[in-house]
Amino acid sequence: MRIVIELTDAEATALSVVALSAQDWAETALRERARLAIGDIVQSEMAHLSAAGEPIPPSVEAILAGALASGRVTTAAARRASLAREIAPEPGADAAR
């Protein structure tokens, strides 16, 4: 995955005060957040599989894929869409209330 971020001049200047490289800082922050998410998902999925007496997949990638495929883990985008459906006004409801 490639992520491109454009900073304003002010943002770039401010970031240069706290980081040697905006690129390195962003990559480190994203990788660390992904590492934490992977750890949480793998720990939860392994606990579920162990309790259910199911085999544990041989790789982190397979564990993540299995957790997503099973629905035990959902993406933030899927959770947001589900929440939006839950709070959407019913058709014909008065929006001005």
C-alpha cells in the first residue's frame, strides 16, 4: 500500500521542529499503529481458536485473513458504515425535527 500525504508549508515547518524527517516520522507512526493492531487481532483470534479447539493458522497473515473472513474482526470502514445505517433516519421521517 502506498500512502501519500500533502502538508501545507505551515504543517511541514511545524513538523520539522519535532521530527528530523516527516517521511520517516509518518512511516514509523503508521507501522507502529499497524503493529499494535496486528498484536491485538492475533491475540484475540488465537484465544478464540484455542477455546474453540480449532487449529491456529501458520502465519500472522493467515490469522488476520481468517479473523476478517469469519467476521470476528471487521474493518473500521465496515463498522462506520454499519453505524451510519443504524443511525440513519427512517425513510419518510421528518428531517427537520
